[in-house]
Amino acid sequence: MPQIKIGDYLFKRLHELGIGSVFGVPGDYELALLDLVTDNDLQWKGNPNELIASYAADGYARVKGAAAFVTTFGPGELSAYCGMAGHYCEFVPVVHIVGYPTVAAQRSQAIMHHSLGDGRFDMYENMAKHITAATTVITNPPTAAAEIDRVLNTMMRNQNADRDVPTGAVRHQVLSEVNELIQLTSFPTFATAMGKSGVNEELPNFGGIYGGAGTYPGVKKAIESSDAVLWIGNFPSDFNTGEFTTAVKEEITIDFQRFSVKITWNPFPVETFSDSDELKQDFLWPAILVTAYMTRKALGPFFRAGDVVIGETGTSAFGLCDSKLPKGVMMFNQTVYGSIGYATGSIVGVGQAIQESGGKWKRPILVTGEGSMHLTVQAIADMLRWDLKPIIFVLNNGGYTVERLIHGKEASYNEVAIYDYSALAKAFGPAYPAKYHGPVKTCGDLTKLLKDPEFGDAGCFELVELVLGQLDAPGSVIKTGAAIDEFNKAKAQKTVPGG
Amino acid sequence: MPQIKIGDYLFKRLHELGIGSVFGVPGDYELALLDLVTDNDLQWKGNPNELIASYAADGYARVKGAAAFVTTFGPGELSAYCGMAGHYCEFVPVVHIVGYPTVAAQRSQAIMHHSLGDGRFDMYENMAKHITAATTVITNPPTAAAEIDRVLNTMMRNQNADRDVPTGAVRHQVLSEVNELIQLTSFPTFATAMGKSGVNEELPNFGGIYGGAGTYPGVKKAIESSDAVLWIGNFPSDFNTGEFTTAVKEEITIDFQRFSVKITWNPFPVETFSDSDELKQDFLWPAILVTAYMTRKALGPFFRAGDVVIGETGTSAFGLCDSKLPKGVMMFNQTVYGSIGYATGSIVGVGQAIQESGGKWKRPILVTGEGSMHLTVQAIADMLRWDLKPIIFVLNNGGYTVERLIHGKEASYNEVAIYDYSALAKAFGPAYPAKYHGPVKTCGDLTKLLKDPEFGDAGCFELVELVLGQLDAPGSVIKTGAAIDEFNKAKAQKTVPGG
């Protein structure tokens, strides 16, 4: 029987999934395994820490379809759990490969480094089971290949749920939210065949099932004459659209997909700002994003086909989502799990995936707040040394702005360190070219930057520092924050006897 | 009955444990709780990420006796798991306080942010149970105080195991290592009363129990006339020492304690280096540490009473442990769990604890490799903004040196980013004074620095960049690395059928 090393088998399988690079941090339990990465036509893309490796893998998988990262037993794997829970929660197919102590060491309950010193070796896998679709510990060579296949198959099937199970929004476990939305808004509600049974059809505002030309005439007329349609997990397959006869105009739809929201109208009023005004988010987002505004100012939109844009959880994601995007732009954020620091790590994987996309994708663009960036700021070193040429917008607004809006507007716990953003590229990669733009403090500063033809095309790392007020945010965020503050105040009144 | 808020009760209890500062990262699930930190005479010391918060709490607890940090549900707590496993493994009493969604939200299985989007809320606690001494989720106000007391009592009892249970090395679960050492070395072995039954008394080299003046004459003579004695978990209590009549000379002992190894002889040969020689670890450690060498060079030792020194896992810990320390120096590392990046986060807590020690402790000193520092480098921002005045030695040796010695001497996976260490303080805290010393490339450079009377007394953040060869390490590390490499090579030959 032909023989193959377990590591070679694993990496060949990853290669077959379209993976071209492996992220991670080396450790002595898996150093020999790492030699096999390049043996199997994969690039090793090591990161400064495991959390960043897990985020980079996430970004890579969202662009390339799958990703892998390697860490060591114990500290390595535990440091990546936050990233792994995000993969699981948001259906991003990432395999985490962990180098373990030998079977002999485990059976003898030796006190190995990176264990808890108590002779146990199964506790980390037991923890990981809560935040993964599948796990295995390879201890038996004859079943190793089958185990690897089982886990990788589960990973791919789990993320591809919407491609082989006909339930759209249903499979993505947002049904309770959808039904709440329907009840709260009383909007007329329709479903497609794939979503049949997903929404409560006993509600007075349930209108029926829509399937293009084949639809019951009354339902068809109601939908096709609407001023606006919210698509939730829309899945325009042949059977789901009456063989592609859907006649809902794209410009009136908001398309909620698993990893993105596509909005095709302009919610922003065209505000009137003067060049000397302090920069505000209500100016920022239209200035960067909205074509109508751009036309007025004789600027093109900053984003263009081939861009992959990540908006960090916080005002960045809110601001970016309420936008009209040019065709061919990919944009995502980590909606449900919402771990800040994610975006700065994830853009590393996006940049690497862009390099491997054969020209399909072009610019990695990160939009983040400074407090979020601080969690994983050393990812900048990887962006520089791998020549990923990201364009980074940092909203420097004096701390955790969303938290301030929710509670503690002036509280010290919402402060963060004050960096010199112009010094970051020099500190993290002095050998590589980089451009700093800023500090952008006024509307006029931003307009001038957006007019600079080299901005966004410098062919190297570019970082824009946008200076904003501590409590400045899109109006929707300010309102949501106030509601949560009220909710928390009620909670904080809970008392306990004694003391 | 008098009433007290649950948060006030918790923070009053922490204050009673001697805790003066609380570390962490704010999140909207616990913002209202954070208001109560300062209400209860505790300082809030927020960190750039949760891993750093957990490490800072660890360092603080090792100096002050206990520590606390606060994070949010999901991403916040999972990001700290690596630090928590280190607390548990190394018996460091740290409480991790997590802000959870409301009981109502949990009961309704709502899709809350930071959950996994599947209506579950108990998975994170189930994970944490594997790496903690005790957990509780406070959902019922009438039992909240009792639950808080139960968890805090367990935390303090767990760390104080050696103070109320008479088994020294036994309680610290290193018995299998001790017995292996005894068998491998065939050293004559004795125990104290507290360690009775801990070692295999059937071994031919077991000699008896030693208890000072009260000891059986033959045993007493054998120990007291030895050239060197290894104390493992030595616990010099009254009953354990024949009422303090132990007559083993301190200068011939190596004292293995839970968090430190105290060696009281000088293992370094006095090497002859010239000023123009490239800096080497065999020169470095005696130059910084060893009094005999210092005397020869007319220098005092760099360390002095009041210093708290952390050696990062790797060559730093090995180099520091083989040393003779002046009296009144505290030194530790994370021996068993061995998570790199730990030391750079932990020194933040040490620095804070020093500020609260009323002059008992003076200088926080960090010795780390650059690859390790990169994991948690943004902790520098906290050192600067809180004016902790650390002295940092960075061994810049072109990657993961211990890993290189084990496997992959030239492998790309053992490379790390190349920083400009002179730019770090400017990037992370431009408003604060800081000194950069280096790059120190030769033995003469180091001697000159050590002779500078301001070095180590500048009254601000000081960072020394020590440039060392990629494969340079203390001789003991080089030998251990080669042995592990052999071991891994055998493991890598395992093959799997198929392919």
C-alpha cells in the first residue's frame, strides 16, 4: 500500500480546497509539521500572535473560500479561541491545526510544558468542541486520513449550508430576528420557496410566497410595485426565482446576506458642510462612499471594483453598511460575534488572498476605530513585510465611542492610549515603504485627500488618521446607544441582600 | 435588611483581598458595573486587549497576592483564556469578571451580539470550567453574595495550598518530575516531614527524612556535609525544620519554589571576552547578573533590592535562572504553562503593584525575546501612560531562537517581523518620556551601558535592544533543543496509509 506522511496528507487536502497560504505561530510541538507546509506548495504566513493568525485566516477564507492556521498546544490554541468562535458563529470555513504532545507523553500523564501541569491532555479539545463544527485528535495513524476527511468535510458542509439545504435565512439561524422584525415593523412580508415555513404565516402582514413569473398575481403585484424591499438571505437560484423571472428592481432592495448587506439606495441627506468644519461621521461616510455626493463635489467614489473592504464592529461597520457601493466591491464585517480587533487582523488574510486571486481582487481596505485597532495593532508588521498594500482608515475619536454612547460618556474606562499613528509603519516595518495621511481634522482636509490622485494608489501601505469627536457617530448609532444605556440602567439597579 | 448592589459587594470583597487596581477591557454588557470600580476605592486600569489584561492581572497578583480583571461576554472572555489557563496552572489567584447578557435575554434564547448566534449562553462557562478553580454565573440576587464568596474563597485557598496543606512539592503536582529526577540522577535523596511519602522510599538512593537538629545522626551528617543540595518546594516552617535548626548552608543550595528558582552559587565560568566581540548570551547573563564578574569589571550588579524581574519563557528565563541574585529581588517566570507574550503583559501588572507597594518594591524589569514581545507589544502603551517606569531588555535575535535550536534553524517559520525598537515608545505613547538604549551589538557596548550611572535610573520607560545571533543561547538551552529535535524527528516519521 502506498504510504504518505499524515502531515502531507493534511496539507494536500487543504491545497485541494483552494488554500494557498497557511497562517499561524510556530511552536516546538509542531515545528516538524511546518516543514511540510512548503513541501506541499503552500506558503507559510506566520503572524505575531495566534489571535491575529485566526483573524487573518478568517479574512482569507471569506475571499478564497477556506483557510487554515497552525498553533501549538495550550497557550497557542487558547489564544485563538476568540477567533475560532467567530469562524463558527459566522460560518467561515477555517481549520485550526494544533501541534500536540506525543501519544506516549499523554498516556504517561507527564507534566509537559503548555499543559496545566495536572497530567490531563483532553481539556483543550473539550473546550474547543463548544465553538467548532468538528474536532479530532489524531492519535492513530491508520484512521488519520479518514478523520482528517471527516473534519474537513464538516467544515465545508457547515459553511455551504445555503448551497445544499434549501432554507436561506432559515439555515443561518436568524429566524427569530426576522420574525421579530416582521412583528415590530408590521411590514408586508413574503417568502420564497426556499424560505417557506421560516416566517410565521399566521401574522396579519404575511402576504405569500414570491417566485417571479410563476407567482400568484396578487402577491406578484404587491411585491413588484413596492417602493422598497428587504431581502433577507435572498438566494436567487433557478428554482427559487421561477427560473430567474423575479421582477423586483435592484435599486429598491436591501439585500441582507450572510456576510454582507447590500443597500442600493442612498440613505444620507446631502448635508452642507464647509471646509473648515470639524470632521464628522455624517460628512465622512458620504464623502468616502456615496456617488451622489461625489458627483456634487466632482469626485469619484473612493471605492471601486476589486476592493475588499472590512468595517470593524462599531461606528465603522454602521457607517459603511448604510452605503451605496459600486459594483464589484466586496464588503464584510463580523456582524453577530462582533469581536473588536477582528478587522485589523482579518485584513492581513484578505490582503494575502488578494495576492493569490490572479487579479480578480485588488485593494484590501480596512476601516476601524483606534480602540479596536489597538487590540491587534501588531498585524501591521505582517501587512508591511508581505507587501499587502492595505489602505487603512483609522477613526481616532479618543476611545471607545460606541461604549461612550451606551454608557459612561466621560468615564475613564472608555479611554484608550494615545498613539502616534504616523509612527506605526516605521516601528513595525522600517524597511518597507509606507504613507501616512493626516491627521485629517476638518471636512476640507478630507476633501483634499480624496482629490489627491495618488491617495489609494500609492502602491504601498497607506494609513489615514481621521480625527473625530469622542461622541460623534452616525445618528442611528447614537439612538441605539441611548436605548442600551436605558436598558443597562434598569439592570444596574438589581441589589443583593447583606453587606 | 440592609441592601447593597451586587457589584458593590464584589468590589468590596476584592478590596478586602488587598486588590487596589482592576484590569480589563470595557464592553457594553458591563459598562454600568465598571462605574462601581472607582466607587469602591479601586483604580480602573484598562488595557489594549483582554490577553494583556489577563497577563497584567497575573503579574499584579504575584506581587500583591491577588488580582482581578473584567471583560465582556464572548470575545472578551475567550481572548483571555490563555492567560486564565496560566493563572490556573501556576496557582496565581486571579478572578475574571465577565459582563453577561441579561437573564431575560438568556431565557428567551435571543440572538445577542457576542453569542454564537444559536441561542446558547452556557458554552463559555462550560469552557472556562476546564481552566479555572471555580466559576459561577450570577443570575439570582438572593444567592449572589454567597456565590461570590464561594468563588473567591476557592481562588484564595487554591493558591495558598502550600500554606495549609502539609505537602510542599506534593501539592504542587510535580511529584512525577521529582521522582524521575531522583531516578535519573541517582542523587542521594532526603525529604522533610511535610514531604513524607512524596518520593519513592524504596529507591536505593533514598536516605531518610531531614528535620534539622532532631534528625537521625547518619542522615543529618550526610546532608549537612554535602557540596550541593537541591531543595524542591522547600518549606521552612517551624515544624518542618526541627524548630529552625536546619544546618544546610544557603550557598550550596538550589531552592526550587513554585514561582521561582533560587540558586546561590555561580554556574558561569568567568569567560574572557573583549569589547569588540559580538554580544553573546554567555557574556550577557554574567554581565547583568553575576556579582563575581561585576567585581572583576568594577561594576555593581545591575539588579538590586526592590527589583521585580520577569524572564520570558525562552532563553531569557534560562539565562536569568542560572544566576546569583542580590537579596530582596523578586524574580519569576511562567514555568509550566510557558505562554510566550506573557512577560510583556505581566510586567504591566507588576509595575502597577509596585506603585501600590508603599516603597517595598521599586523597579519593574522585563527580559524578553523580540518574538515573544511581538505577541503583546501594545502593552507598552499602558507602561507609558501609567508611568510605570519599566526597564526592558529585548533580546533581538532574528526570530524564535529556542524554536530554531529545536527544529528549523534556517526555516522561514522561525522568522518574525523586523521592528524599529527605538520607535516603539514614540508610537505607543508620544506624550511620555522614554529612553532607548542601543542597539547593543558588542560586549563593549553592553559594558559601557552598564557603567552609565543613569541607566536603570532614568525615572522613565527604558528599553535596551540587545542584538544577538540567531542561534546564540546559553549552553544548556542548546543541548536541550538538540534533544527535542531528535525526539521530534522520530515523531515526524509516523506515516499514514493511502494518498
